Amino acid sequence: MKKAINWKFTIVLLLIGFMIAVQYNTMEHPKERDTRDIWAIRQELAEEKKIHSELLTEIRDLDRTISSYRTLSESSTGQALKDTVDKLHKKAGTTDISGPGFTIEVRPSVESVAYGIPITSISSDLLTRFVNEVNRFKGIHMEVDGKRYTMMSSIRVINGATTVNGLNVSTPPFTIKIISPTMSDSEKLYNYLLASSIHDDFYLDNLVLEIHQPERDITIRGYPDKFKNLYLKELPKGE
Amino acid sequence: MTMWLPLLGLLLGISLGLLTDLQIPQIYSNYLSIAVLAALDTLFGGIRAHLQQIYDDKVFISGFFFNIALAAGLAFLGVHLGVDLYLAAVFAFGVRLFQNIAVIRRILLTKWSDRSKVSETKVQE
């Protein structure tokens, strides 16, 4: 009799334990359903493919650099290194650069002038939005009101004034210069910006963007300061 | 020694549930939680009955399944009527759970004090 009770108790407890564990599982790790439809998945696939192709391009570039090191004779290794350093400087934006591009003039809107609305400096949010909009395109160089915008640049508000690289952006009108790798890239960006909704965002702040036609030769200044190197260290010679 | 068998069953059930990584849809988790409560209530009721020597197999097993079904049914009805009827089940089972556990505690306490009295009298003898 006693044994029979124990067996039944055991089975009931097993069931209870199982139920508790399942309930615990359900509460702890709610299953996330994949609710993407076919187009969302296709879009993600396209993005991955884009990254794939970018990586391949980069690999090809690096391969070319390696082969150029190999083909150069011993004496001109220095030259090859110098070329690489120059390339890196150019990429980092420390050198003056010229190429196909266009200028954009930021002006107060006609309506705001007519109504006599005081002209204020461009807001940092709007400038950041603009930079993000332009940065959809790869390999571009940008200068905002004479300040070179690089990977290390920051758009901040300091004492109420919007700054790029810590220098004040003057109240409108000021110019923004953008250089693209090729003339056709420049035209593409120009057309994109013409149709972009960024105009509406500027107009809300009583500003208008006047985008000029792409030109063959636009020059922008380099980043004047030295980059701080926090992570890389020089190895002692012979090691 | 025989006390360990049910405990082993509980552990086995928990580990089985955790290892299979079984999950039920979020909308049914309400039913399961109330079923767990009903099962616990029946279990403690069973233990109490056992200690009071009025334990009956049929009552225990039928109570276990019937209470679970009733609780889940009540919750189901509540969902469809728009009244949180499962709260009634939670309340009822919760109160009974506490009562049962209190009775079990009292019985165990009396047993324990009886035993210590017996040992005291033995020492005095």
C-alpha cells in the first residue's frame, strides 16, 4: 500500500516538475518569431552582398599593394612605403585634395528674410543629418565652411555654437564642398541631393540648400591638426 | 528511504522539462501557470491527507487531473468572457495551498513534540 502511494506521488511530482520547468522555460526565453517577409529577407541579402563586394574590392586593393611591394627592387622599397603613407594620409584627410565635385551653399530662406526672422547658426542635429545623408556615398571628401570633415571629425555644440573639429561654423550663408572619386559619382550624388528630402529638413530651420553643378576641379583643405595615435606603438628595431 | 522516490521524481521532471527546452506559446502560458498551481494544491492536499491518515488514492489522482482541468477551463472561460476568472482560481488555490501547508506544519510539529516527550520520559525512566 505504502509503495503504491509512493509510486503515484512520484508520477504526479514528475508531472508537476515537468510543468514547472516548461513554464519556467516559457517565461525565461520567449521565442522570437521571425516575422520578416520575403522582401525584408531579400533586402538583408542585398545588404550582405554589398558588404561582400566591398570586402572583395578592399582585398583586391591590398593585393595590389602587396604585389607592388614585391615587384619593386630593394632600393625603392622606401619609395613604396612612402607611397603607402601618402595614400593613408590622403585617406585620413590630412592632405589637401582636389578632384571632381561640387559646392553647396547654405543660405537663409527668402521667406525668413522677408519676415525678418533672425538668422541663427545651423543646428548640430541638422548638420549631422546632412553629413549622414551625404555619407551614404562611399569615398567622398567633405569640407564644411572651410573645415575638413574626416572620420575623426566631430560635430558638437560648444557654448551654444555649432562646431566642426572644435571650430565654429559661421551663420549662414556658408559653403560645403564635396569631392567624389569620379565625375560620374559626383553627378550621382548631385542628383541624389537634388531630390533628397533633406531640403525639407533645412527649410524647417529657415535655411535653403543651393546645390551647384558638379565641376571637374574642386579643391578642399586638409585636416590641419595631427591625429592622435592612442593604440599603435612603434616596435624597437631588430625585433 | 521511501521519501526520496517522490523527490527524485520531481527532480527528474524538472530536468526533463529544462533539457527538452520545450516552450509553449505565450498565449497559453496563463493556462499552464494555473495548472501548475492546481497541481501543487492537489499535491499538498495529498500530503496533508496522508499525514491525517485519510488518504485515498482515487481522490488524490482524480483531484489532481480534475483540478487542473477545472482551473484551465475557468481560465479559458474567463478569456472568452472578458472577465479575469483565472484570478478566482489563483485565489482559491492560493488560499488552499496556505491552509494545507499550515495543517501539514502543525501535524509535523505535534509529531515532533510528541516524539521528544517520549524520549524525555524514556530518559527519566
